[in-house]
Amino acid sequence: MVGRRCLVRTYSAGVHIGDVIAVKNGMEVHLKNSLRLWKWEGGGLSLSAVATNGIVKGRLNETPEIVLSNAIEFIPTTPE
């Protein structure tokens, strides 16, 4: 997933969307141009649907760069 924009779900840090710069040990991920996804409406109930369809309304926080541990799911996003 390195080099792609992905939705990343973690055990304890929530859900983030960003450009994957590096993945270490399969569970630590370095993101740039990232957003923390707090809540969403529209686009679907599952995170797979959110990654594919985007969201209509939501609460997102921009984070220029972040390193997350305990990543458990990487889903490539679409332009939506």
C-alpha cells in the first residue's frame, strides 16, 4: 500500500485517511496529508464503503503527518 492513499483502521488510534509513506512490521504506518475520521454520514456504513464512496457529511481533522501503531486494516481509497 506504500505510495497509495488509504483508509487505515487501528486498534486504539481510530480511523485515518492519508498517503502511505511507509509500513513497518505490517502494523506501524507513516501517513502524510492525513485526516482523522471522527464520524461520517452518507457513503455507507462500512469503512470499505467509505473508502470507495467517500462521505457526505462528517467530522475530519487534518494532520499533515502522523505515525500510527497497531494498524489492522488498509483500504485503498477512490477520488470520491
